[in-house]
Amino acid sequence: NIPGVPGGAGGLKLTPCALAKIFRAQIQYWDDPEIVSLNDHIASTLKEKKLPIKVARRVLGSSSTATFTQYLHESTQLDCPDTWPRVTSSGEKLVGKVIDWADTTLPCQ
């Protein structure tokens, strides 16, 4: 939840590319220009609060992690294919039950 931002239809909107960038730690604050540009209806609320994004992720491998990471990979291929490849140029695995999450993510059980 982001204080001051409603849920539902009037709430936050994200593209697959923005979501992938959040999980790769390429977007780390809710007032990032890419997020603000997608949310004119709440832009002033996002800009006035310099709130960090806290990403929680599973510690152990799971089918939900595999499904989510496959979604991030497939949904970004048209508009931003370098954002969520199966494997990065440095060898990080980004699709599967167990992946190489960004160091800033919060491990949860």
C-alpha cells in the first residue's frame, strides 16, 4: 500500500515493463518518472512522497515464482526485452522456481 493512493480502478497502474524494472531494482521509488507518467490521476501524491519500493520475494523455489518470472519474461519481450531476459549477460538466472533476485529484495517464507 502507498499512503494516499486508492486501491481498485482509481489506484496505481503499472505496465509489465515497469513491474519488471521494480523487481530488477531498476525502479526503486514510487515517484520514479516512469511510474508517475503512467499515473496522471495520482501523480501529485506519488511525487510528494519520496517512498522507497519494498519488494518481497519467496526464499525457497516455488511454482508461483516460476509462473511470475515467466510472466515477467514473456510480457516484456515486445516493449522492453532487455528488462527481463531468461538469463542476463552476466549469467543471472531470471526465469524459474529459483532465480537470482536483486540484492535489495526482501526474502520471505
